[in-house]
Amino acid sequence: MSVIIQLSPVTINRIAAGEVVERPASVVKELVENAIDAGADRIEVVTSGGGKTLIRVTDNGVGMTSADLSLAVERHCTSKLIEDDLLDIRTLGFRGEALPSIGSVADLRIETRHASEDNGWAITVAGGSRSDIMPVGLSQGTRIEVRNLFFSTPARLKFLKSERAEAGAITDVVKRLALAHPEIRFSLSGSDRSPLDYPGLSEGDFRGRALQVMGSDFAENSIEIDAVREGVRLTGLAGLGTLQKANAQSQHLFVNGRPVRDKLLLGAIRAGYADVMARDRFPAAVLFVDLDPHEVDVNVHPTKADVRFRDPGLVRGLLVGALRRAHADAGHRAASTHGAATLDVLASAAFRPASPAASSWRADYPSRPAVFDWRTAP
């Protein structure tokens, strides 16, 4: 008797979903990246229950025709790969696995309308079973709803974190994508969070978007980076050495517009700050590495969080050198926000009235000189 069997399509999709859809934030990442690839300049994200109950992503991109929609929920169907060239990836998505993977572990509904058609179209996928395509009223763009995530794989659902933690992970995903695309308006709302709204800015206004996402503390105390070496360009903002963080959550790295958490790049940032920051502290940075797509492999991890460079030494050297030069040019400039906070503490201490113990000490030891008070000095 044969011991080798062929897995069913439903099982195959659920296995693929385990690689692509790790948590609700993974779903948001895939759907928002699809909206960006579709040319949207307005993306709205709504969640409930930390994304476990509801995720809704609405965009005003190009939308899909009925024929495209029928293929979109099939595995390995994509509009983003040019002539099957895996070495020329110029979009955020290309695998064609996101939608069918999500549909195999959740209730998925897609509504979309292409400009060439008079009406929109809708399809639903629940636990891998798809419906027929039906007409629907909709303006140009796409709206995707994901409900009851992991209902068909309860083991995965059991290992999710609290609603608050999952909602926070979704917020981090939206913030990273917003930093990479300042020209797009991003909004994030829902019953499980405080709303966020990042209005669209002019293309390339990364400092303005950093002000929206990371606040004035970083925007006002960062150095502009712009360096090129052998076809690799590094741009962005690097926080001053005195703008120190307790963890690396304020480090945002992008390769050809794609958010990554690459160990090589994170190590390069650490080396670039080695002369101006203690080892147990972390800098804040928003850095963009742009290079020929043939010089970087973004296909080394299912979630595309890691990349592999053809010449890692070149990229690392560019980052370390550019950061060190930027700190040298900044000289002894200190973070203004932290400096003001320090002055406030000193000022409050100076104007604090003397304690009874202090008054008693002066009375008991009159031979001791009185404490000098600069406020009453002539």
C-alpha cells in the first residue's frame, strides 16, 4: 500500500496560509500592499477584535475586472510579475498567495470595480470554498473584508496574543507602510483602537510623514541622509546620537520601498552609531535603500520581511559610512526635546521650597554657612 498521498487543495491552501498569514497584522500588510500596488492614493483600514473579528481595507486604486477577480482568489495568480522574472521584482507583492491563503482560514469578501466596467463585482471565499461572482454597486477601487480569522484553524487562533497586542501590531504595520509612501493618505480606525489619520503629502516628503507618524521629537532631532555608492542609494532620516530609545522599535528600514527587518541592515545601524551611543541604547531612524532589483532577492522569506543582497558588504559599508559622516557633520548638536526636559527638571528643583528638615539643620548648626540662593542674590 502506498504511504504517499496528494494533499487536497484546501489543505494545501491552509499550509500556505500558515506561511503567509501569521497573525491579523500579516493580513493587513498583504491587503494594504496590494492597495499600494494598485495605485491607490487613499487607503482606509478598519479593524475589530484586534483583527480577529474584522479587517476591512478599502482603496481607490485601479480595481479589478470580473475576469481578474475570478483569478485573484486562485493560488499563484498575480498581475505583478513581469514575464516570470523573479529577479526583477518592482512591486510589493508578486507571489499570488495572499488572497487564497486568507480565504482558506477566514471569511473573505472582495468587492471591486475597474474603470472600464459599468458596475462592480463581488466574490466570497469561506474556508477555501468560493462563491460565484455577483454584480455589486461600487465606485472605482477595491474593498476587502476579512472576518473570523483562523476559524478553520483553531490551533492557530489559540496562539494569538491579546486583542490589544494584535491591534498594536496592526498599527505598527500601517505606520511602516505610511512612512514609505507619504503621498498616500492612510486612515486606521475601529472599535479596538484610537483612530489614526495620516493625510497625503507631496511625493518624497519623508520628513513631513515622519512628523505625522513618529512625532516632532524625531522629526526635529534627526539628520537627513543622502548617500550613493556604486548604484546603491541611501536616503532618509537618522536621529541624533542623543535621541536614544530603550529598544529598536523606532528603527524603520525599507528596501526599494518594502518594509524589512533585515539583520544586516540593523547591524549596520548599530555600527553607524557605535561612536555616539551606548551599547544598551538604540537609535531612531527611517532609512531607505534603493538599488537595482536584480541586486537584491526579496523572495527568501514567505512574508518578504528579510532580503538578501548580491553584495552585502557594499550595502553595509554604505550605511555605516553615511551614518558616521552624518554624526560627524552634526558635531555636538544635542536633541532639543531631551535638553528641554532636563532644564525643566533642574528648574523645578531650584524653585522647590526648602523642606522642614533643611530648616531644622540650619537652626541646629548655625556655624554652617547658609545655602546660597541665587534668586535673592544682588
